[in-house]
Amino acid sequence: MTKTTWLIIDNTENAKTELTYYHFGKAPQFPTWYFEDGHNYEVEMIWSFKLINTFKLFFKCLFHQYVIK
């Protein structure tokens, strides 16, 4: 299980968003509703941390929980 933090920059509207994501493996599934058609995005991983397997963290990863700031 891994916790990663991503910086998402919308070049169309000049907006920055930080996304913290809990997932299994190396390829997280970003929320599809977040990205809009016709926009130009830059996505950069700024932090990654392997988590200790606990019951609570397992369910965060299982349901692909994320925090958007």
C-alpha cells in the first residue's frame, strides 16, 4: 500500500491542486470527474511513501480514497 501526493496544474485556468492518494502498487486511478475535456493538465508526483499494512489503511486503499486540497 502506498500514499502518494500529486501536484495537478490546469494550464487552461492557471489553477493548482494537490491530491493525496492511497492506492495499491505504482499506478493510482485518478478520479475521472476531476479532469475536464478541452483542458491542458500537468501531473507531477511530489511525494510517495510506502505504508505499513493496517486494517484502516487497507480499506482506504481498497476504495481508492483521496484527499483534494
